[in-house]
Amino acid sequence: MKQMFSALSGKIKENAIDVYMDSIEPAVRDPVFFSVGMPNGGMIPKKELQRIMNEIFEADPARLYEYCSAKGFGPYVDVISKTENIPESYIMATNGNTQGVDLVCRMLLDEGDGFAMEMYTYSIAFSAVHQYRLKAVGIPLEQDGLDVDFLEKTLQTRRLKALYIIPNAQNPTGVTTSLEKRKKLIELAYQYDFIIIEDDPYRDLLFHGRPPSLFELDPLKERTIYLYSFSKVMAPAMRTGFILAHPAFLKKLEQFKQVTDACTSPMNQMLAGKLISSENWTQILAKQKHFYEKRKDWTKRFLQHMHETEQWEGAEPAGGLFYWIDVKKGGVTEWMKKAAQDGAVFVPGDAFTLERGRNTKIRLCFAYCSDEEMKKGFSRLEESFKKWKKTST
Ligand SMILES: Cc1ncc(COP(=O)(O)O)c(C=O)c1O
């Protein structure tokens, strides 16, 4: 069959996280999933979604069962325009940020283009790198975001077409980019003429307020494209989000969207639009932030314990779903397989980088499990680590 594949088929690869997860054999009974980057089931606003969905079907508004334009369903675009404080000409609905990144890459990138990303990042960036055979460069991450000096030095010697960045509660490291660095990145984007692809699904899960987006800081909106998704605060199953971009970009993105799937489900856009304009929305987000902050604190206490006994380290995230932990021992992928059999599943740091070398880091998602699972999972991680340490060289 392989001879039937296109050249593009030869370039696309399986998602890096899936490759690692496929390599494990999880415990037969009750595995605890620290690997899953999804919201906690109890935090999904199920009642509100159900109530609004019922209201929508009962009201049976015109065009509920029809396609809408590639740009998006009118009332949804209208709500986003108000909540994001931006004219409608800058907005397009998407099926979430996975689609957003794909459409933006299709619009911007040609084979062999220079492309920068955080040294550890969400594996969607690698898909772009493989498909377009990009000349990729991983920029080291500091506590307050990208090492902008490193980026600047890189820009002095090579041309970059785009920078992919997750500025808030970054996946996988939990790092949030400081305001100062955001401003510097905009400055660099204009000076060296590259586009910032801002992937921002965690902004509403920052525990204590959020800095302005790079898109907001971009004075002409000519060097930043902003992607938001409701996956983490409503439900991944909504498959609904939006792109904010200069109208010149947006027109082109609409053409790509049109040939991809005609439009994002108008029913889901209607549902998301009504939920964010409901009076409960602020309270729903506040409840989620409070819950995830408590989970972060719990993980921090576990980490402190593991620091005392095993020297584990990790920087406290200011929001989001992930804790990035350095277990100070190489061969983590081997441990991952054993830990999965011991009933604790996590993703090793290698899944988030194209750099190859000694990896000592792991990503723990503290959001998805139940309280009972978290407790069980932490003691399994500890026991499994100690066991592995004794047997490995
Ligand atoms: C940075 C980042 N971008 C995109 C996604 C996927 O989002 P969506 O469900 O909106 O496609 C994720 C999910 O883990 C993510 O962490």
C-alpha cells in the first residue's frame, strides 16, 4: 500500500506523545493517568452546557441545522468580538488550536523555512516541522519564558519565518512568559520580520490574573497570530476555539478553513458563545482556577517530599494543568514503562522536544485524576521510582 502514499504522507509522523504511550503496557487494574492533558471531569461545566443546549434546541433558531461561513457563526463571532475587544474582521472560528496551528502553518510556511519554538513544547509544533521539513530551532526556556537573548543571537545569523510559542502555563513546562519578554518578542518580530504563532489554551487557567497577550501588545497586529481554544475550560469534545489575526491573514485563513471542513460546527459555536456570555461564566472559571491551584499545591507538596528523599526539582507553575519535574536521573523513558506497569502513567520529557540527549524530566498532569487516584498515583510514583533506581545502572 505504501506506494500509494503522497510525498506528504511520507513526511507526517505519529504524535510524539502517542508514540510514548503506545510503548507502555499500563497496569491491568486501575492505572492512574498523570499523562492525560485534559480537564478534570468535575470541572467541566456539564449542567450549564446541558441547560444551554436544551434552550438552543427548544428555541430552534434559524440556521441551527445549516452550514455557516468559514469565518464562523454570526452570533459567536459577535460574542468573541465583544469579549476579546477586537473587530469582527480579525476573528475566525476554529475547531480548537490543533486546527488553528495547522491552518496558520499552511498559510505561512514553505519547505525549508526557519522555525523557532520553545526547547520543550507541545508536539503539534513537531508536526509542522516534519510536514514542511522546517529548519527548526529550539529556544531554551527560563523561569520567565523564552531566552530572548538566545533568540536574538539566532536571528542575527539565520532567517526565521515564524516562532511558535505557548505564553501562559506552557505545555509541558508550566512556564508563563513575563510581560518584559512579551514586549521584547514583539520588538524582535518587527525588527527581524517573523510571525509569532501564539497558542494560548491555558490563559483562563492562570491562578492569579494574566498578562496581556502578545497579540494585544502587537501595535499593528501584523506580526502575531493568536489562537484560543475552549478545550481546557469547557471540554475538549467541544472542538471549538478561534483565531485572532490581521484581516489580511484572516482572509487567507478562511480560504484554508473552507477547504478543510467548510466551517466549525455552528451548534458548538452557539453553545460556546452562549456559555461565555452567561452570567455564570466568570464564576465557572474562578471555580476551575481554585480547583487546579489546590491540585498544583498538592503536587508541590509531593515534589517537596521527593526533593528531600530523591532530590527531585521543579518550578511551581502559575496556572494550567502541568507540573514539569526533573527527577535528576537519566533513562526516564525506561522508568516510564515500569511506572505504567506499577499503575502510574506519565509522559517523559523527550516527547516534548526534538533534542536528543540525556533526559531527566517528566510531565505530570495534576488535573485529570480524581482525588483518590492522585493519592494512589503519587505513592505509586515514589515506590516505582525507588524500585527502578535500585535496579537501573
Ligand atoms: C499548547 C496546546 N495547544 C493545543 C492543544 C490542543 O488543543 P485543542 O483541543 O484546542 O485542539 C493543547 C492540548 O493539550 C495544548 O496544550
